[in-house]
Amino acid sequence: MYNKQGEGQGDFMKLDIGRILRKEVSRFRVNMKETLDYIDTTEGRIHFCEDVLIQGEVNSIKDKLYLELNVKTAVKESCGRCLKDVIINIDVDLQGFLTDDYKESVDELEDSFIYDGDEVNMEEVLKTAVLLNLPSKIVCKDDCKGICPNCGNNLNEEGCECNQDEIDELNIDPRLSKLKDFFK
Ligand SMILES: [Zn+2]
Ligand SMILES: [Zn+2]
């Protein structure tokens, strides 16, 4: 289990594939459940608001190991316009061969997972699953009006007294506003 006080990450989300590597079994089920607050990724911090469920199967096919997984959880992001929390459900299927050859896996990044010793680092798998499935623009609703750049009110909720036309003018790209003067 994930030890919040622990330094280093120890057994944190490691999938032990020792038995199948030693050919004691030819397949086994994966069933992991982790309670996480957050993980840090290259794209920033991801906050979880539900347990992470990872279920699937590892199969040995000829001399290769094939991993099929479903990753289910929910993450909390902020609306890109008004900053309100937005819950995003993640339900992703991933599959690929397991390799301990990092170079090989970079060449075929799309469809392979890396293992090291007897273990697959599921934290990396989880990051991939979440990042691949976050929308590029996160908004609380399609017509979110955002925040007034002048007074900071959430325009979905309270509106504000500011003159939005004036603000729009202030926000015009300076290059464009020069152009506007030109046409006066
Ligand atoms: Zn919003
Ligand atoms: Zn305002």
C-alpha cells in the first residue's frame, strides 16, 4: 500500500511479474486499487478524487509478455476559464507488450510497457492513461463565461458591473489596437 509518510516510493504501484517471467504461470490477472492524493507528471500535478482501479491481465504469447489493462479513476482539474473544479472521469483501456529494453520501447512507445527486474512501474502506466485522456481544453461547461478580467467576479454566477465592451477593448492585442487607430 501507498505510505503517505514514506519517503521514496518503495512498492508504490509496482506490478510484480516475477511468476510469469520465471514461466511458473502463463497468465495472471491484474487487480490493483490505490488511494492517491496526487501524482506529479511532466504536465503538472494530477489530483485524484477517486480510487485508482487497474484491472487486466498479463499473458505470455510465445516468448513475449502481453499486458492488457483498464484504468479507472476520476481526477480534479480547474476550468480553464473560471478556475472552478472540474471532475474528469478516466476509463481507459491500454495494451501492449512488456519489454525491459528501454530503447526498443522508445521505438515502439505506443504499444509497449517497460519492466525493470520483476516489476512494472504502474505509476508510469497511470500517468500515461490519465494524460492521454485529459481533454486539451478543460472547461466546466461549453459556454462558461469565465472571470471578469477587471473585477475578478465569476461571470457565470454573479456577473459584474464592469463595462464588458471597455474591457474587451483593453484586452485587445496591442498590435490589433494600433490597427484600429489606423482605421479611425
Ligand atoms: Zn468555467
Ligand atoms: Zn467585472
